[in-house]
Amino acid sequence: MKTQNPLLRAIQLEWALEFRQKSAFAAALLFVAGSAFLASKSYAGVPPSKAWNALLWVVLLFSALHAATRSFAGVPHSRWWLIGQWIQPVHWLWAKALVTSVQLVVLGLSSLGLFALLLGLPVGNVSGFVATVVLGSAGLSGVLTTTAAIAAQADSRASLMAVLSIPLLLPTLATIQRASTLAVAGLPWSELWMPLGSIALLAAVPAVLGTLLFPYLWKP
Amino acid sequence: MKNAWKYLGLALVGYSLLAGILSDVPRLPIVNETIRNLYYHVPMWFTMIALMGASFGYSIGALRTQSLERDRRAAHLSEVALVFAVAGLLTGMLWAKFTWGAFWTPDPKLNGTAITLLIYLAYFVLRSSVDDPEKRLRLSATYNIFAFVLMVVFIGVLPRLTDSLHPGNGGNPAFGSYDLDNRMRMVFYPAVFGWILLGFWMAQLRTRIENAANPLNLD
């Protein structure tokens, strides 16, 4: 299926490339499964809801870091040139961010499912919590994609990625914590709009900045 | 007199250091004499933000013109800004011990400061991990711009969403609302202005020392 729209073409290309390397995404899923299993072994029963919530997000953060690091670091430098022939830099960034956020949402929902299966689901407002996981995981991708693009060009990629992105993610994570704590405590939707809106805002700002800055990062 | 701003900075800081101790201040419960920390703690943040803003400007300039000199200046301004951030944190912690009873509390403002420190430390880690100067310019300038704008959003927007113990938040009176009287302004504003000038002087010296040590750096 060929499409003429350059952005759609970029997304299609990115999706195809990601799909070809399923092992890496599977590794991130395995990381989540391993952590959830370990947590279920150490707790033997449903952990207190606050601990459950913290565990879920710590596991999710590190698997997201793992998945996102690969998004640019997995691309050999020679291929940056090749891709540059086909698509515009900004479209590539958007395609990366979109594919990464889809991956992170899948990771987030799978972690939630695994945690519910292995550790129980001590959550009051389940639909609100699912919405927080979806929005929160997708919201991480704005910062992660841009820092991955920076880290991929530096020499020590994996460690640099964590150093660069965790400080920038802390405010998003704090907002996510607020939303998910409220949802775990069983507060109604009317109380969740405000923190969910802040997550969306904190996801939008890095996306706009990344769009402005990516052309400068592009020059190989 | 192209160095007049340096003497002005020194004079203003010297004046505010002395006047900060000697001048009369309002007597407020709990805060008492620690209100004088306004002259020593708050200017650190103003200076830090001014230096980081200048560093942000130099990074934009460096990206547009590919000038290594501007990139180095951006880094030096950030270094000095980090010194002021640490000074602001220490003076704030000292104040917190005497008014809140603890050096560190999980307060939004303190979290914002910790995040700011981490972001700028990450900037230096990034710089030191790239050897090629042109690539370092590109990567670190991009990160500096990205981080500065996000930081402004974080410290400007997020603390307003939650309560804070800090003066000026969550129902606590700010220094400005009723207790910053005109006598205090006479010390506070010169202190802010003086420390900002001193901060830029420090950054300039930092650049000159580096240039003197590596004359071939000049482009």
C-alpha cells in the first residue's frame, strides 16, 4: 500500500523498520514481566496500593527508557543519510515519536495487565487509572524521543540516555503520580481532569521543542 | 570605563551584604530575624535564572552560527549558574532549618530546584561525553535549549498546581505581600542587581581563563 502523503510514508517506513526488530520490543516486555514476577514473589499477596502504584511506574519508566533508547540508537549512522534521502527530518522525528508512544502505551497496558494478574489490582477508579496509564505512557515519548536523538549521536549512548532524560521526565512523572494516586484512591473522574490535562501539557511542550530543534540535530 | 559594571556589581553586593545585617527589618512571628535571608537567598535564584537565560541565548546563537566561542560561553554561563543554584539551595536549607525545622522538605519548590540541578548536571555530562567540538556544539546547544524551556515550564507552572510551604505559595505570605516594606526594598533590589552583575563577571572570567589556557580555541 503506497501513500503519497510524506508524513504517512515516514510513519509507514518507521513502523515497518520497528516491526522488523521485534526482539528489542520483546526484551522490553520481558523486562516488565520479570519485574512484575519478582515483585509478586517478594510481596506474596496484594501490596499496599501506594507501593503497588510506585512499583508499576518504576518498572514502566525503566522499560520505557529501554524501549526509547533503541529508537534512534538502533539506527546505524550510515542509515541516517539514507533515510534523509527519503523523508524530511521533522517527519522522521514525528514518526519515531508516534511509533514510540504506541510502543509505550502497549508496554504500559501490558504492565498493568501483568501487575493485575500477579499482584492484584488495588485500584479504586479503574477506568481513570487506565486512562492515566495510557496518557502517561504516551506522554513520556515526547521527551524520550528527543533525548534519544541527542544520545544516539553521542558516544556513550545507553548511560547518557538515562542521564539526559530522567531529570526532564521527573516533572511528568510527578504529575503522573498525582493522577494515578488519585485514581488508586478511587476519586471520581471530575478530580482527574486537572492532573491529566497537566500530563498532556507536559507532553506537548517537548514535542513542539523537539520539532523546532530536530533539524539542527539532523546534520550527520 | 567599560569595566564600570563590574565595580557597580561589587559595590552593590558589598552594600547589600552590610546593609542586610545592619538595617532594620519587620518583626514577624516564626520568621523573626531570618527574614534577612531575603537579601542573601533570593538574589541567588534571580542570578541563576539570568545566567541560564543568557546561556540559553548563547546556545541559540551557537546553533545558528556554528560558533564554538558562543558554545563555550553558554557552557561557562551554565557553570556559574550552577554555582549560584547550589548557593541558593544552601542558603535556603539553612533558612528552612530555622523556620520549618528541617533542612529538606518534599516541597514543590525544592523539587524544582533538584530537577534544575540534575538537568544542568546532565548538560555537563553530555558535553564531556562528546569529543568532536562541532558535534558537542550541536548536541549540547540543542539539549540546553530543550532543557531551559522545559525547566521554565516546570518551575513556572507546576508549583502553582500544588500547595507549598514556601513563602508566596499555598496561603503563606510572600515576602512581597506585606512584609517587604520600603526599607527592605532598598537592600533587596540592589542585592539582586549586584549579584547578577557579579555572576556575569564570573562567567566572563571563566571564559577568559579558558581562552588564555587554550589560545587555539579562538575561532
